[in-house]
Amino acid sequence: MSARPTHRQLQYLVAVGETGHFGAAARRCHVSQPTLSTQIQLLEERLQAKLIERAPGGARPTPLGEIVIDLSRSVLSTLDEIQNVAVNASENLGGLIRLGVVPTFGPYFLPHVLPRLHAHYPDLELYIREERPFELQQSVLTGALDCALMPTPENQEGIVFRKFVTERLRLGIPADHPLAGRERIGPDLLKGERMLTLGPDHQLNQSVKALCQSSGAVLNEDYEGTSLDAVRQMVSIGMGLSLFPEFYIASEFPKENKVLLRDVEGWPLSRSIGLVWRGKSVRSAQYEQLCKECELTLAEHKSAD
């Protein structure tokens, strides 16, 4: 099989057919006339067919040339469409993002960032999956997900983690608890207190364990919450104390009157949240931009408070 025509050769052929002159076609294509003429000749040799009749006063397509020119217009139009789709996808963060989110952050942050993404990237499609941090990281590594919003991974081999927020954690106590009258609680006052938390696959579990080790509080091993709502309900009925993250608090605590929030004095309770993606992804620039959009959302959220 002979070599396929290049898109440049097809472009030159169409230009000659439409202008009827090699010089005019060369000017339209911004190349020299010898370059254009040589490429047309190479095209004819590749196709083993005469496409253009050359004459001193100009040039005109042969009958076969007319057919090839029509087909060339179609090919060039398709190439333009491919380019437009790619550009449009690039302007819309790739057109589709399979995004993973942890259940302790995603449901409470996405309502803030999704309107911004929709406004700035109207053709962006988001497929969102909620999962625990370890499963999200594995899905990103295998390609099942493009990226994920999650706390700092313990093992960052093969991935990029770009932090965009440090989320404050606060201590939740029952409204009728003996410590309820204190605005700030020293770690020593938590000695012997029962602490509730989510399962071990959640980073909040590690934060609660660290607080227990530092203060002498006791982790309730008999209860592992399946959601922050479940943990909050257990705290509200006096089953123990727990830690709650900032965005969850902003979303769910305005209507909560049975659980009070307190700071632990001298104990920096926080967690880092960021975007994770594969280290060698060709879409890294798009994920960097997505991270930037998250940062801008946070800035708007704080200015509104």
C-alpha cells in the first residue's frame, strides 16, 4: 500500500483547486510556491494519479482530482473537528473527570465547588465516587479514577498529592456533659473519657487515637461509626466524645443542639485535604487547575463567612 497523504498535502490540493493557481494557493497556505508545487507532485506520486492539470495561466483539477479534492475537504473538516473537540476538552479540564471523594469531606465540600466548576467549565462532566481513603488511592493508581479529594496519604509512591486546605477538627461533647460549661478543654480533662470514631480506614480514626494517647482518653473499640452522622448521633445520646471536621460542622451542626463543639487546649487538631492523581499522568496540568479551583472556592467561602 502506498503511503497515505499528509494533511498538509490535502490542504495544498484543496487550495489549488479553489484558487486555480499555484501562486495564489501558496499565499493562502503561507508557504512558498516551490514547496506547495513539490508537495502536490509528491501527493500525485503517492496516489499514482494525476490530480492537477498545470498550464502557464493557472491550474485546474482533473476529473479524479475533483473527487479527491471533495474527499480532502471532508478529511480536513474532520481534522478541524478533532482539534476543536480537543481544545474544548482542554478548556473544560479534559471534558470528563472521574473524581473520588472521601465521605468525611466530599459531601460537605462539593456543594461549594461544583457550582464554580459548572460556571467556569460548562462542558465538564464529573463522575463522582465516594470511598474510603485507601480504596480511593488504589483506584487512582490503577486508573479506575482520575483523581481524588482525600486526606494526606501515608504512602505517596506513584502519586502526586497537592494539599489545598488544612481542615480544623473540633471536639464534640454531649450538651449535658460535665465539661459542657468549659469553652476550652485541656487534654488532661479528657483522661478516662470514652472516644468514638469511624473505622480504621478513615484518617479521623488516627486523629482520635492520637488524642487518646496524648490525653489518656479511652477509644471505644466496641463501636466504629459508619458515617459522621452516626458518630454524631452516638455523641448526642451520651455514648462518648468524638472529633468532627470543619466542613462537616459547617454543614450539619447549625441544626444540632445536643452536641457542643469545643477546642482542646494546646492540641493542634487538624488534617490536610488535597487532590491526588497518578504521578505520570498526562493530565497533571488539568488536575493542578482543579486544585486551584478548590483553593479559589475556599477563599470565596471564607470571605462569605
